[in-house]
Amino acid sequence: MILLSFFKKLFGSAPTVDFTTLVNKGAQIVDVRSPGEYKSGHIKGSKNIPLQELDNNLHTLNKSKPIITCCASGMRSASAKSRLLQKGFSEVYNGGGWTSLLKKLS
């Protein structure tokens, strides 16, 4: 706990993101899990683009709208966020695990 407090003071805490407002403003939710994982459950209206296929499917995303990435735990969605930022997308958020994101949107 002391170490966590130290890092928060050193780096500051990350600003909280209002995912519901982003979605209401037209944000795209990109689920980067495998098709099998996606079929087992996903956020309604999300787009399934597996992480390894992301670079080949950038044309299916609207650069003028925010993007929220999600996956099973948040690791792949963090990678997806980095890739999208590198490819010129300006407003990208890591939603973390899809079930956690779903709760935040409810």
C-alpha cells in the first residue's frame, strides 16, 4: 500500500474516464479478443477485431470518433490502444476487460 501511494504521488493518478458519455457521443467499442471468446459473450454493438488482425482492419474504424478497446483482462486492449495511437487515431481509451467495461456502461 505504501509503494502504491508512492507511485501515485510520483506519477499522479490516471484521470477517470466516463465510458458511458463516450458511448453516448458515438464511441466505437473494439473487442480485440478471438472470435470464439467474442461469441461467448460481448458488449452489444461492439466490433470484434482480434488483436492480431487489427492492423489489417483499421479501415473499418472511424478516425473521427473515439475508440474504446476491450478484451478479457485489459492486456490486449492496452496493446490495441497503443497500436491505434501509433496509426494516427487520436482519441483511444483502454476499457480493460469487457465484463468490467460492461458494468461501467450499465
